[in-house]
Amino acid sequence: MRPHLGTLPRAARLRVPVASPIRQSVWSVRNYVRTAETLQKSALLSNVGRPELRITASGGVVEQTRWITQQHIRRTKEAEKEWAEFAEEIKAGKRKNFAQHLEDRGLLHDVVGERELLHKVFTEKRAGMYAGVDPTAPSLHVGHMLPFMVLAWGYVWGLPVTWVLGGATSRVGDPTGRLKGREQVHSSVRKANMASMHMQLKKLGASIEQYGKRHGYEKTWAWKRSLVNNNTWWNKVPFIEVLRDLGAHMRLGPMLGRETVKNRLSKGDGMSFSEFSYPLLQAWDWWVLFKKGVQVQVGGTDQYGNILFGMDSVKAISKNTAMEQERDPLEEDIDNPIGLTTPLLTAPNGEKFGKSAGNAIWLDKDMTSTFELYQFFVRTPDDVVERYLKMFTFLPLPEIAKLMEEQNKDPSKRVAQHALAAEFVELIHGKQEADAVALQHRQLFRSRSSTAEPTPLQKNSSPPASHAQSPTSGFTNPQSGNQYAPQTNFTNMPSIQVTLPESLVYGQNFHKILWSAGLVTSKGEGHRIVSNKGAYVGSRPGDSGPMSDDLAFTPILTWPAEKTKDFIVDGNILFLKLGKWKFKTVKIVSDEEFKRLGLSAPGWESDESAPQPATDN
């Protein structure tokens, strides 16, 4: 319950004015009115003033004010005191600072700036960090994980971390390391990729928290993580503002002297102005985040040039642009932006892992199964397995040393590789999935002379016998009223991609589409969930055609069937959401194409009384 304003001392109040547009992001630039010096200017406080919007029955937006309580101020002071104590221990040599920790894990390749300054920043303050990824594919892959491991470690160390999904920058494409321009993809493909990757990053954040807990990192109030889409600001900022604040301080000479530009002009097929401007877009992302306390950018070693350009750009804007009222000018080096890079993950032949190289190991179970992911790490060469254990897991260094001692006694058992595979699968897909795939691997490859039986997986508790008589007993979602429905979370979330024929979408009610997409077990369950307003559709009526990339969802109501077409994006994409972790990107194809592909879905066959799961891509 929100405390009544009259019960709060004046010094405890923080008023946050909210802009009126409903889709205004909390990352937009705002001026906070502070009453007394109760809050310090630090990265730890960058996200605390989150506004709320209340939507009236008529669809109007009512501005609300959210008040910071004495409890919040007390926790903030406690967190600051805790970090100050950490700093004293680091200076006394009793504790490592975060930069040293990254060096010990092999995750720090280069510092963009001064290495001594990076150590000082991570000692003196809770510096916010971010790493970005453009949704140029429907899934993340293993190569993305090294910068994300830095964020993962930062999160459990109590540093604010931010994942940036490049909905805007993906429309341009990073030219780094490429001799040819990227092929243009249809907007529906790009938006489907963005939706899928958004859910993956959301799942990854939750998984990191659970994985850290198993390794002894208990969540505290100071742990902060965010997932933002850079479309949030790029869809609003006038380009003239970017040219004024950023472009005026950039010189063509250094930009033309970048290796990527020189290689494209001399060895490649030239470079478009949009690709040439990509570092500017990335620099503006950092500037937007920097104003919220995000001081450190993390990327692969191939991103060194972009990070350096961004660092210089943010410094230039900071010197020449009026800062927000609550921030002081950057007078000390410790307040300046700084970056770091991680090593690149390469194949044994030295080739970079990734989509472009055609050797990506995907984190989506539909693109690379958990067994294939496990097997990939089991095949890790002996000479790099220790390095991978340090980079890709939270295993303590002494435990890794013991594993390597056991590994060296009998390399054929691949003890270290199996530990690496199990830890990484747990990090990405959860402990239950990791245990299941490890069991599957043991069953498949165990010695034929072995008579040992594998340990059975733990089964969920069954509902009471009386529940069988309930009308909701056959439903698989809590939103339908079945309190014994299996819980869906980041460890068992279903496949995101599904293909349906036009006849199962156009002219159909949403409760039938939910059934055909595999989100519910029957049309009856779908109807009950829609009646309870427990399902959501991406976009809003009339948004068909170009859709913004903010992933906004509208509760599904009992609309007439002809209204369904108003929610279809770009003519062939429909986004459906059920609860927090059930999400489907529905690709709509013609009935002829669906039949030619040999696909099936509930409602497609003439006998609809025996529904079968939708076939995922």
C-alpha cells in the first residue's frame, strides 16, 4: 500500500512528474525535483524514480506521483555504507575489486581508457554497466555470452546492469568487421527477431539471479538489472537534436580513419552513410544511459572502436551540453565514461563464432537443442576447458583448480568438460533442464557393461483426487482458474516461434487462435482466459502495418472475429502473450504454404476433437 503523503516528512518526498504520452519510457530525460539532500547522486539511484500511469476506462491517461519513502532512503544509505566498507577493504588488500575479478576470470581483454581508472571506478562507486545486442537473428548465441557474463558478475556484485536491445540500430546494422553491407530483411522478420530476443534477455536475467543464488550470491536490495530497447528514445528524439549535441563535436578525419571504414572502402563494396553513422547511433545510446548513471560500456574486442568513439562522444557532449539539474559537471576522471572489452569466442580454426560465420551455437532450444548445447561444451578441447570454466561459469577458482587436477589424471573422462556443459546449460535454461540433459547424456554414452540405473528426475506433486471433478482440471494455465496448473517460468517456458495458416487466424476469435498456437489445451480454456482478461496481444487495434518496437501489449477482450485482422502486424505476424513467460510470435502463411510445409496445428485437421500441439519452427 502506498503511504499517504501526509504521513511522510517533507524531507522524505521525491516528486516525479510524468510526461503524458502513454508510451513515454521511464528512460526519457526528466528533471527530478529533490526536496532536501536525502538522496545522493549515484548510479545506484539511477532507476529509483519510476513513474506510474493509470489508464481510465475511457482510455485516457492520468498522471500519478510516486513518492520515495523513508524506508527507501534508509536502504539507500545502508547500500552506500556497505559499498564504502567494500572500498576500504579493497584498498587494504582484503578484497578484490570488480576489475581484478574480471581479470582473474579471463573476461577483461582491453580497457577502453585507462586501466588504473577502471580499477578506481569499480572501487569507489557502484558504476552502472551496459552491453547491447542488435536483434539481427531470432536468437542469441554462445558468442554473445562473454560480454553478458561481465554483466552477470556485475549484477551479483551489486552493480546496476543494463541490457540494451538494439531495435533501432538493427535497422542500420553494425558494419564492424564486414566487407559487404548487410542484406535488408523484411520489417516483420526484424520485429519477430526483436520480440524473441526480448524474451530471451528477460529469461537470461531471471536465470542469472537463480544461478547466482545456487553459488552463494543472495539477492540484496542493491541488485539492479534493466532491459531496454533503444527504440524507446530513437523513436522520439529529433535527429536535429542528435546533430546539434553530438554531430557538432565529431570530426570526419578520425571517423574516416577507422579500420572498418578503410577496409570497406579499399577492399569491400563501399559503405553507405547509414552504416558510416552506426558508431554515432551507438554513442547516442550511451549518452542516454550515461545520464541515468550507466558509466561503463562492455563489448567484445571487435567493439573496441565503437566503444572508444562512444566514450569520446559522451565526454564531448558532457562538456558542451547542459546537464540535468541533479547532476554536477564532470570535473573528476572517476565520473567520466569508460569501457572494457571481452575476448572473442573463436572456433579451433580461429574463426569467430556467430551467425555470419555460419557456426553459431544458439541459445534458443528450437534452434540448438539443450543436448546439442551440452554436447558442444563436452567437446571443448582440453587446452581451453579451464579458460572456459572461468569465463562461462560462476564456479569458484579453487573448485575449478580441483576439477582440472581430476581432469589431468584421466582426460578421457572429460570431467572438466562435463562440469562446464552442465553449468552453462543451467545458466541458460535452468537447473532442471541441465540435470535432464546430463542424465540423457549419461544414458546415451554410459558404458554398456554398467548396470547402474540413472537417478530419476523429480516429479511435480499431484493435485488431490477431488480436483478431477473440477471443470478446470484439464486446463494448463492458472489464468483459466486451475490453481493446480503447472507453473511456467524461465526454466520451462515454451517455444516462442509458431507458424499458423491464414484460415486459423483471419476471421477467428482469439480464444481459438490461442488454442491453435498451443498456448491453451482447448478452445474452452482459451475462452475462459479471454473472459478473465488473462491473455494479451501485441499492438493495438488499427496498428496493423508498421508497428512500433516497444513491445506494447493489449488485454484480449471478447471481440468479434473480424476484429482479429486489426492486430496483425505487417500482414503476417501476430504476437500473443499469456502470463509472464508464455509468449508466441505467430508467423501467418497461406493455407497452401502451410500444407506444403507439412505442418499441423489444433484446428487444422478436420477432426478438431483431438487437438494436437502446434508445430513450432
